[in-house]
Amino acid sequence: MTEFYYWEGETLHLLLRVQPKASKDEWAEIQGDRIRLRITAPPVEGKANKHLIRLLAKEFGIAKSGVHIRSGETGRNKHICIEAPLNLPAGIIKKG
């Protein structure tokens, strides 16, 4: 797999490289099979993960309960599942 995302039915799977403590929240470059996402929250006491879930829910137009960290909860490389996103950021298309 060379793309940073794939679809499984209505669920979007994102492969992220998260950069905490950034100056602003923003999508960055694609690195191999991951896309870098810069977030402002620090990586302490779950703050970065909570911020990431809020940010992705807002970005994709869904409730926070529709965003799940499938793997990478304590690392920078994360596999995120987004259930039935209503909005898709530039660079992500629904296939099929």
C-alpha cells in the first residue's frame, strides 16, 4: 500500500505521522505511506490524542465518537479510523 489512506466500506482509514507541539494545526507532506499532521497539543497525559480526535472530527464533519485510534496511541505513527466522514480534505477521495 503506497497511499496514506484506504476505505473499508464507509470507514476511512488514515495512516498518520503526528507532530505534536506545532505552531498550528495543519496537514503537511506525505512521507511514504503516511501523511504528516501537525497539531498544537503537547504529547503529555493524552492531550495530543484528545486534540487529534477533536481536530479530525471537525475536519471530517462528524462526532468525536466516529473517530478511533486503531493503533499507535502512545506513538507518533497512528492508524485512525473515521466512520462515515461527511467532509473530505483535499487529497482524499472516495473510491468505488
